[in-house]
Amino acid sequence: MDQYTLNLLIVGATFALYIGIAIWARAGSTSEFYAAGRGVHPVMNGMATGADWMSAASFISMAGIIAFGGYDTSAYLMGWTGGYVLLAMLLAPYLRKFGKFTVPEFIGDRFYSPTARLVAVICLIVASVTYVIGQMTGVGVAFSRFLEVDKETGLYIGAAIVFMYAVLGGMKGITYTQVAQYVVLIVAYTIPAVFISLQLTGNPIPGLGLFSTDVSTGQPLLATLEGLVTDLGFKSYLSQSDTTLNMVLFTASLMIGTAGLPHVIVRFFTVPKVADARSSAGWALVFIALLYLTAPAVAAMARLNLINTFYPNGVGEATLSLAEIEAGTDAKGQDINWVNNWAKTGLLKFDDKNGDGMIQYVGDKDANELTVNNDIMVLANPEIANLPGWVIALVAAGGLAAALSTAAGLLLAISSAISHDLIKGAINPGISEKGELMAARVSMGVAIAVATYLGLNPPGFAAQTVALAFGLAAASLFPAILMGIFSKRINNKGAVAGMLAGLLVTVVYIFLHKGWFFIPDTNSFTDADPLLLSIKSTSFGSVGAIINFIVAYVVSNATEDTPQEIQDLVESIRIPKGAGAATGH
């Protein structure tokens, strides 16, 4: 069976599974649409949270960006993992105890202000739309190669699939679909990693293989990679080149942005009890760790295999020729058809600048003749390593599962904010449950259309686009949620002023900094000269969060005290036993 047919069968089977689950678990009420009727088992919710959390950025792009960025980009791993722990420990149980459907509803009630709720809706939509662009980018990348369509067509297909199961099922359908998607994505990520680790090091555990001996050189694998990278003139894989200030702020931005992302927070509204929220948070961390402990090994091994493809006889010897690429076989008789396959997508490009018939892959951008998009590395890795066709198809299904699961969660957060917080909360409080459910489905359909349009022209690689979304959530929503839970002093005026200040400052910095433009000719997500010290646009969310905290406290202290009933409400949320007054039972 040819690879294209195999891809269609495996990817098609997973899509049929997702749509079948959505029909089986179709939401019949607003409670089921927003919170799955609060009846999801903690282990199932942990698995669904893992799929919701591990997006195209985690599955497709993170290892790719580490493969080319090395030490500096390890902040993605630290920030995202640490942020989830922060969310699980500090926010999730208390928000579940509050007993609402959405993050803006919590902010509106806690800060006793429709204006605060409206501002939270705006912050949520800005962050979530930016985030979902990264997912749609991942969908386009996966489809463009494995279904042999252009990136735009891939986006349209992915959008149609999300529409069918997300609009039908709401949170109930999405939850059980995400359980299936987690199984698909973790199997698809792990199996090729095990194969490649065995090939390169003889160790079947990728995380251990990363620190094992490269069987071809007899040196530690990382030492082999470091030598190749530096010999070719690229920056060191194992050394820091970014400033410490920027790395700290970037890691912090990812951490607190994670804790402020509404599509992850709402997952903890789906379990029956507060204790279940804590339990599902723990299970989710276990499920997430399975991929995150494997990603550094996938990154290093993918970069090593890429270099070895273009230098089959070693660095300093003859490189891959145009004739060999056209034939699909190198001088040693090894299959290199993957180069042509990915070149057709436009995500891998080669240009014989000096006309010698050879493709130079070097760190000097003027002499370099190979351009590789970061987002293809995980998906192309099984092909580079000449793994069986079913593994290649499985990776395609896994990449799509990761992108679609998070896209669905984000779109649900957006539609819930519009239908529940904007329409019912502000525009038409008397809307019927049936009308609200219809409004939620229509708003989700519109959100899918907007996300697809924006995904056609993303501002960067999937992981970098997502990093901007995290910065926006860090600067706007996280401080308001944290202060809403742990500070009785912050009043409505302080919360509104803080959210607006954090969001506006961060958005302005991102656009003025121009660090979000993707430059195809250099294959880099460029950061213009920083406007403030060495802080890049992807790191500015931390500064925005600090501004949010300061403005909120200054304004709150300059205005009236928080009403006593709100102070009592805050106290009841933090009491560790029972459901508390916040839930009304």
C-alpha cells in the first residue's frame, strides 16, 4: 500500500472516531455545552486536559524550535510545564469551587462588575484568537504534506472537521473527543521517538537516549550534535546566547500565561467536586509529562538526522547533490525522498546559489542553500529516519489530533464568552436556554471562520504564535484571576484598570517591536531591536503582568473598599473543606 493511501486510511479513521464521539455525546443543554454537565471522571478529565493543553505548538512545533534553537529555546519546556503546575496548585481548585461556567463570569462576579466581565471577554478573545492561529497553522502544515494538498486546503479541511464535532458536541463532545485525541497523539509521538532512539543510541527510552552514546561516533549524542552544529557555523546547541533577563521573562511569561489561559481553566469546571479538580490536575500532569520528557530527545535527534542527511559522509565531506535529491537516493543508496516530499509543500526549500550542483547547509545565511521550516521537524522525522509507512501515517494523525483538540477547546472558550458572558450576561439577560445554546453554536461557527482566515497568514511558527498568546493571557487574565482568589482588597475599579493596562501595554509593545513578523527568506521569527532593555515581544507578557498588578493595587487603594459580601465570598472560596458558600451548596 502506498504512503498516501495509508495516510488517508489512518487519518480518516481518527476523524471518523472524533465525529462519532461528538454525535454520541452531543450536548443537549447549556450545562452540557459549557461544562459537560459537570460529570466527567477525574482521570478522563486529566486525559482530556492533556490533549487540550498539548497543542500543535507542543506536538509539532516545540521540538522543531528546540532542534534549531537549542539551549535558548528550552524555555518553552520550562515555561509551559511550570505554568501547568502553577495552574493546578493555585487556580484550578478555587475556580471550580466558585462554580461558574467561564473565566469572565468568575471575574464579573468576583469584582461585582459587568464592566469587568466585559473586559475579561475582550482579553479572552484576544488571547484565544492569537492562540488558535497557531493551531490552524499546525493543521495546515500536517495536511499539506500527508494528504498532499496545499496548506490553504489543509486549513479548510481541518476547520470543517472542528466545526462538525465542536459545534455539535460542545464541552461534552469535546471532552470525550479529546480523550481519544490524547491516546492518538501520545502514541504517535512516542513510537517514532522510540524507533529513532534505538537507531541512534540503542536505548529504547528517548529521554535516556538523549544522554546516551551515539552508536555511529562512540561519543555522547549531545556532544556529537554540538560538534556538527558548531563545525557548520551554526550557534552552539548547548550554550546560552540570549540574555538572562529575556530568558527569565520569557519563561515567566509562558508560566503565568499558561495559568491564565481560559480554555485550560474551564476543563476544571467539568468535574463533579472540588477534590476531583485537584485529582484531575494531577492526572493531567502525568499525561503531559509523557510527551514533555520525550520532546528534548526528539528535537536533538531530528536535528542530528537532518545534518546527516545532507552530509552522508560527515561534515567536511561532499554534501547532498541536486542529482541525488532528484533521484531520491544518496550516494550510499539511502532513501532521501522525504526532501522532495517536503519541498513540494514549500516548507523546505533548497537553492544552489553557487551553481556547483551541491546543497550547502551552513550557518552563514549568505552561503546557506537550505531553508527548513521549524514546524516540519517532528512530522518529517520518521521519514528522515526511514521508519515504516504506518509510523509516518500515525505521526500525521497525532499532529492533527494535537492541533484539533486544542483548537476545539479554544473555540469553545471563545464561543462561551460570547454567548454566555456577552449575549446573556450583557446584551440579552432574558435569553432562553435554547436560544443561548444556539447563540453558542453560531458564535463558535463564526470563531472557526475567523480562525481559519487568520491561520492563512500566521505571524510565525506555531510555537512562536502561541507564545504571543501566552504573553497576552499573562498580562491580562492571570493577575485578575490570582488577585480575585487571594486578595480581598482588589475592587472592581482596580481589576478593570489592571486588565486594560496589562493588555494594552503588551499589545502595543508587540506591534511596535515588530517581533511577530515571519521572514520567509531567512526562515526566522525575527525580533527587531528591543524597545526596552533586551526584552523581546514574546517575553513582554511578564512585564505586562507586573503592570497589571501594580495598576490594580494602586487604583484599588485609591478608591473604595471591596464590599463585605465580596470579601466573605473570597474567604469562602479559599476554605479547604466542603463546597463553600461560593457554590451555593
